[in-house]
Amino acid sequence: MLSRIADSLFWLHRYMERADGMLRLLKTSYILSFDKVQTNSITWEPALKIFTSLSPQEIEVLKKNDTAALQYILTDTDNFNSLKVIVTRARENARGVQDQITKEVWEQVNHFYHLINHPALPEKLSGPDAIVVIDALIHSCDQFCGITDSTMPRGQGWNYMNLGKFTERCLLTAEFTSAFYKKIDFDFTNEQDILYWRSLLLALSGYELHLKNYSNQNHNYNVAQQVLFDRNFPRSLYYAFERAHRYLLEITATNPVEGTAKLDRAFGRLHSYVKFSDLAIIGDPGLEKYLLIIRKELNDFGKLFGQIYFSYS
Amino acid sequence: MSIFRIHHITKYEYDRPVKESVNNITIYPYQSADQETLQQELVITGNPDVFTYTDYWGNKEGTFNLLTPHREMVIESKLLIRTLALPDIQVPWDVFMPELDAVIGSDLQLLELARASPVKAVSVMYDYINQIAPANKNITQIIADTCDLIYTHFTYIKGITTIESTVDEILEKKAGVCQDFAHVMLELLRMMNIPARYVSGYICPNKNGMRGEGATHAWVEAYIPGYGWAGIDPTNNVWVTNTHVRLAVGRNFTSCSPVKGTFKGPARQSLSVYVSVGYEDGETFEELNSVQLQKQGENEVPEIIIDTFAGQQQQ
Amino acid sequence: MTGDLLFQQYPFVPHIWDEMKDAEAIRRQYLSIYETVSKLSLQDLEKKDSLASELFMSQGITFTVYSDNEGIERIFPFDIIPRIITSTEWEHIESGIKQRLKALNLFLKDIYNEQQIIKENIVPAALIATCPHFTREIFGIQVPHDIYVHIAGIDLIRGDDGRFYILEDNLRTPSGVSYMLENREVTKRIFPDLLASSNVRMINNYPLLLHDNLVSLVTRQTEDPVIVLLTPGMFNSAYFEHTFLARQMGIQLVEGRDLLVDNQKVYMKTTAGLRQVDVIYRRVDDEFLDPLVFRPDSALGVPGLMSAYRKGNVAIVNALGNGVADDKAVYAYVPAMIKYYLNEEPILPNIPTYQMKNTDEREHVFANMHKMVVKETNQSGGYGMVMGNSATEVELENAKKAILANPRSFIAQPIIQLSTVPCLIDGKLQPRHVDLRPYALCGPNGIDIVPGGLTRVALREGSLVVNSSQGGGSKDTWIVDMEGGH
């Protein structure tokens, strides 16, 4: 497979996964923004911190203006990581590999692109219809996942797509978790209201699972247990790493080139760091440092992977 | 007849590693009867295979590439060469324009080399041509007068023009280096319908001291029926004899550029050129030039720091 | 309204050759269409028309028009009534194009090597010296089998005398073949019975023929040669055609950045390392192919590609430098080339062409501007063209000024009334002007021309400009064997 094509498939899925995470967090933040009673409310701060490169001062200003925050994250093209920009990049990737993806996948990406570029969108985002727009966009992400799964042939392309998707998911979960625990100083001993955790869990689509599987106390501890180590929760670090590793092994086995052994070792080490860990062990370096190491190592891995498989430009 | 020892080093340095560099070199002596290459040794960073061929104008060219990352590329040429021309040129002073027109007739290369490129300052050029007053003069006289005019009206100043300066820019500054003098002269000759070509090479010092010594040099050749290509150097206002060594000829600098190349990677490059020319007996003249280069493509892209999540983007 | 009425109302215009109908009756080759269509209602036909549009849209057979940095995807308008050419007419066209291509290939070989034709003054040296597409950088390069033009899209028109004339030779990267193939696929859906019963010759082997020719250019001893289609990328207006052809031939679609040159060999960058490339079917123009040799600012090409080409390690289709042979001023000398190289009389005539460099011819053109079309010699796609019968006086004066400023850049030709064919427009059958672009493939075993081609239609009433960028459409083109039929 051409390196450029592998690169495009990998990033098509990274961007689509990022869009999905972004929209879920925004929906949560948006609903919370109605709840002005909470003085120390979470609202737009995590989303602005994670998805933009604004300075703390700029975030301080923007987080108080619902419409402005929403528009900056979703449609502002000055924000190089806005939904509009990353969906455009996703579409460009898809367009450049049209002969490698199914017509259905292409049409779905195209549809999503036209949705975010709809002329009426900015106006709708500033009114009461904003939630309708966000829902429509989330729905489009869901369709993309389903269509990809049901139409794309398995094989090399599939492996690159999914490695992109699941490394992005690892990062999203780590980022979200870190942002929410930072607010409580990464302290498991205190007890936070479930309403606080509801936001994080909704952003990761894990609220219902939490209610079903975890007791109604010790939320600070239980939520961390779920988002990091629950092997049945599709957005837990554990699950995302498990899947990403599987696709990586497929890739390195079918494309053994110089550097693949190093790549396998690097990711294997990182995977073990998640797989054979638990909250008791983390207690030692602390959750903050633990998540920081994972994020940094994932970034380094992404760089190395790109150098080995995508270095065509 | 003289023998010269020439040492020519072209050195590119990059502030970050670059890769996939592909280069074309035009630093082989021009193959003709009046100069004989006794020895040439080429040393290039990484010892790549150089593929050589002859181009449209009869120049020997070489192509090579460096695939792996590198921060420096040096092309070193050591040349021992004998020039066979007589110290006094034997150009005819009795050939006139109608004879030239007849010779150009259906000769493709002469036609191409007699075709002027559009300049904006047409009136300035015609003023110069009026001063030369080509009507009724023999061709050799026209060529000599054109050379003299440029030598008199243009000042030799280094560093105020670049390798990409146009004839219009040179006309405005009325100054430049050998390449600029040559370009103006080419244009004037062609506007008078005299075929003329650009020559790149080296100038070898004589007792009087000449401009362009110990560097790569450029001059002009004009076509005289019955004689052929006559070399003339507007920078020094002399006919070319046995102290000029030719590397390449062409329509202009672009087709004779000694080294040109491309590479990949967001790096800034700097170029220095060292040339020394000596008589076989040991007297040597040398010079080191740093050359201002245009930035290549997207060299300005800063290294992207990816320690934030939002900063993680497809490169 | 019935189909029969549509035919009855079809106008007869004197002094224009209509391919369906002469002054008296419908021509024999159109009778089968007449029989089928006259039985249908207008509603049936319009249903077929919208089915055709849907098929094009849903398959993404579109080209991109750029405005305000936003690309808009449009379909190339398609008319459902096929254009019919008899096999007798076709054999004439076929032999004429083969003859012309033989001569043009010999000309290209000559001009980039010995230049005999200039030395013997058959083609004026001054014309070549001033031709912007005479490519000195490829002088002396030997190409496999001495083939320069592997794929040609020579444009033909039919005059009011019913004869076919050569309009222009497209020898660089002619496009549109995907429309020829897709138009036939759509006809199969909308007129299945008619197609089957009309003895229409097959065209769908084009990708196979092209692929065979590309394979024949491989010189490396290998079981598994690599043939690629080099595209400028997804922003190119013909990107659909590039993906279409790559898919149909089962070859890799690459961009310049996917390739590199190492020691005069071309490689593509894959996830399994570098893989040598043997043949490049490029849809990138010459000047962008190698930034080391041509435009240094080109990001679409591959630095060093020319050295690999010169060394014979990679074949490039079409060869570089072909523009010197399809220059609109050189066009006038093709009949002379045919005589010079083949010692034959041209089978298909040129349109008389006036060189604006030549004072007498220029004066003649200036005196008859209203009957002339003035063309820029290095423009294509219907750009840089002034039609004397429809231009304003100001436009004509401007054209004269431009010609005087740079005579070598212009030619003029008498305006030819192109033939017309019926098109279904606004609920009526209406005559519209057409040209014909057959696609010819030159390989080591000779020249193949798939029987058919792209018929381009000037959709505006009375217009003679058929280019897609200027509001043209297209039709399926049938070559029909009459012997077995009616």
C-alpha cells in the first residue's frame, strides 16, 4: 500500500474519532451551560482546553460566552482544530483515497462535510436549535462508524484506519479524564456528587453503564476504575489500547520494515502500562502523572509510527 | 597554450537534516577543440553515482541524488586543463549583416539564439543600440562596440544583484557582476539579430588582474559567419582567448547554472562557493563567496511542537 | 406529444449538414433510432433523460468547477439520443487518423533527434524556434519503440459538405475517454434493446488495450512490473477520470509525492518500503513533471524523473515534448509531414489555416474577420478563441491588436459550420452542432482506435463551441455496421 494512502486512512479515522469525542463533550457542556446555579461550573472550560490552543486568559473570557465558545470550537476556521477544519481534513483524506474506500464511506464523509458547511449552521448554533445541530452531527458520526464497519473490506487499509481510530480514542479518554480529575486535584478520597461525574461519563457515553455496574458511592474511585480499566467499556483506556495494539500487530506483521521491531516494543511497553495496572498501583505516581506519561508516550509513538510508515512527504 | 589547475568547491549547509536531495551539475569542461581536459576529479558527499549526459546545447551534465538525511552537501571538482587558443584572436573584420542573415536562415539553434526575450525598458535598449550604430558596420565591430558600451556604462559591483535578476533590473541599476553584464550584452546582440549565447566558466589570471578572477565567471559568445562562435567578455572588455576556461553554453544563465538541486525537509540552506585557479607553476588566485539563496518552498514552516492534544495534526 | 411528432417537427436548416436528416428524409443509419423513439411518448423520453442524469450523479461522474476557492462538482451534460456514424464513414476516419499519427510520431522522433524535416525546409525552423512547446530538455532522449504519442485524442469536425476534417491534434494528455465509456454504459441502461439490435461496435475494451500497451513498455526483467497513473491530485478537474482509469486497469493511482528517484530509477513509497516503478501513465503536464528540469516551483512532479527517463529506466506515457506537434501553427504543416515521411496524400484534410506571421495571409484574414475564427496557438479547451461571426467590433479590433503584437501566437481559420445532430432539449428534438474525438492508442504492434469516441455537443442554439468548460455536453457515439441491418 502506498504510504500516502495508509497515512490518509489513518488520519481520516483519527479526525472522525476526534470529531465524535469533541461533539459528545460539547453536548454535555452545552446542557450544563443552562445550569448557571453552579458557580464553579465546568461548562466550556474542558472543551476549550482540550480542543483548542487558546491561552488560559483567552479561555477565561470565552468560557463565559456560550455561543462564542460553541462557534469557536465548531465552525471557526481560525481555530486550526475546529470541527469544521478537521472534518475538511478528513474529507480531503477520503477524497485522495477514493479508490481505496467504499462509495458508502465516501458519501458519508461527504455528507458530514456538507452538514458542517451548511450556510444556516452558524445562525442555528447561536439559537435554541444548537442542540439539534449537535445531535445531527453526532448522529452523522455514528453513521460513519456503522457504515465503515459494515462496508469496508478487512485488510491493510482497515488496519491503518482502526489503529488511527483507537489511538485517537486512547488520547481522548486520557484527556477527558485528566481534565475532570484536575478539578478535584486528582483526589480519590473526597466524594464528588454523581452530577459532577455525569458530565464526564456522558461525554464518554458511559453514564448508563456506570449506573448499572457501579455502586452509588465512592464515585471518584469508581469513575476512574470505569474509564481507565473497565474491559467491557468501549471508551476505556484498557479497551482502546487492546484494540489499537491488535491492529498495530497486524500492520507490523504484514509490513515488516526497518524499525517495526522498535515500534512493537514501544507500543507493547505502553500497553502493558495500562493492561497490568490498577488504581492501587497508580496511587503511587498519582493519576495526574500516570495520564501524563500515557499521553506523552502515545504522542511519541504516533511520531515514530508516522516516520516509519508515512514518510513520503 | 596554458595549463591551469582549478579547484571548485560548492558547499550547501542545512540547519536541519534534509533528505531526497536530487541535483544537476554543469561543472564539466565544455567539449571543444580549443580546450583539453587533462584530468578531472569529482568528490561529492556520500559518493553517489553521477549519471552524465550531453544536453541540447552540447554541454556535459551530471545528475545524482542523496536519499538519506544529511545536513551538508559538498561538491568538489579538481580540474587540470589545457587551453589551446592563441593569445590573440583572429576574428574577421569584413563580414556584414546580410551574410549573417543568410547563414541564420534555417538553422534552428542560430534562430533560437538570435531571438530576443521581451524586456520592458525597450527604449533604453534602443538608445544603446543607437549609440552602437550598427548600420553599415561589420559584425565583429558591432560585437566589439557592444562589449565596450557595456563595459563603459555599467559598474562592476558585487552583491547588488542576485542570480535571478532580470535584464530590466540590471538596466535600472546600471551595475552588477559578470552574469549581469553577459545578460545585457546577449539581449543587445539579439535585438540586433546577432546570435549570441551565454557562457559559464572560469577566468584565469594574467599579469593585469581581471575582474572575476578566482571565481566562476560568465561571458558571451557571438556568431560570426565564416568564423563561428567568438568569445567576448563584457566584464573585462576583452576578446576571449586562452585565459578563459568554458564549462557550458546556453541561451542564458538558467541553462548553464553550475549546480542546481532540490531536497525535502523544512530546512534553511546556505551556500558557499570556493574557487581557486592557478597556473601549473603554482601561482594561485582564490576566492570564497557566500551566496544569498532564495528560500526553497516551505522552508519557513516552524517545527511543530506536539505536546498539546489540539496540536496533534496530520503533517 | 408522441415521438413521431418530435421527428416531424425536426427542422431542416439549409447549408448545414445534419447527420440524421437530409432535405428529404431521415438517413438510413438513423432509422432504427427513429423506429424506437417514435413509438415512445415525450414523457418516456424525459424519464430516460432524468434516469441518465441520476446515473451520472450517483456514480460521481463529475468534474470540478472552481470558484471562490470552493469546488463545485457538476455532471457533464449528456444527451440521450446517440450519434451515429456508419462503418464506411468510420473506416475512412480510422485510416485517416492512423496515417496522421504515424506521421506525427515520425515528426516527433525527427524533431528531437536528426531534425531532417527542418534541414530540408519542409517545416520552417523559425516556427520551431518560437514554439513554446519545443522541449530542449528532452532532446536526444530515446523512447521505447520510438513511440511518442501513445494516446491521442484527435478532434474531427464535419463540414457542410459532409466531409470530416481534422480540427486539432491533441497529443499531450487528452482527456474525456471516461465519458466515452460511461456514456455507453448509460445508453445500455436507457436503450438496452435498441443497442442490442443495431449492430453497434463495442468500445469497452479501451482500458484493456491501454493496459496492454503500457505493459509493453516495461523493459525490466520482472514478474511483477509496476505501472502507475500519475495524477496532479484530487483538486484537478479530471480527477474522476484518473481514478476511473486506474480502477479499470487495476493500476496504482499515485501523486508526485508518492514517488522518488534514486540512481535514475523511480520508486513509489509504500508501507513495505520502496518499490520500483516501470511505467508512468501521467496526467500531469510536462512543465510540472520534474522540478529539477522544468518549473522549480512544481509540487506535482518528481525531482530527477527526467534522468530516469533519459536512462531508459522508466517509460512515460505520453512522451514529453509532444506539444511541438500539436501546436496550432505547426498543425498547418501536418499534411506536408504526411507527404514527407510517408509519401502519401493525406486521407483526412486539414482546415485551411492562415499563419499570422505571414503578412499576406494576415492581410487576407483582417479583410475577412467576420468569416474567421482566430485561435491562440498554445491555448486549448476553447480558451483564447475569437469567432468572427459572433464577436463584437471591439473584440475584433482587440484581436487584431493582439495579433499584431505577437503574430506567432495566433492562427486563423475560416469558420466551418459544424454538422448537427438531434438533441432532446426543452421537450423537442433540436439540431445542435457537434465534433468528434476518437481515442487512438499507439503500441508496438500498431495503432488501435476503439470504434466510437466522444461526441461533444454545443448545447446552446447556433453555438459552434463544444468544450465542456464553455457549456458543452456529450453524446454516446455509435459506429454501426449497415450491411447486416435494414
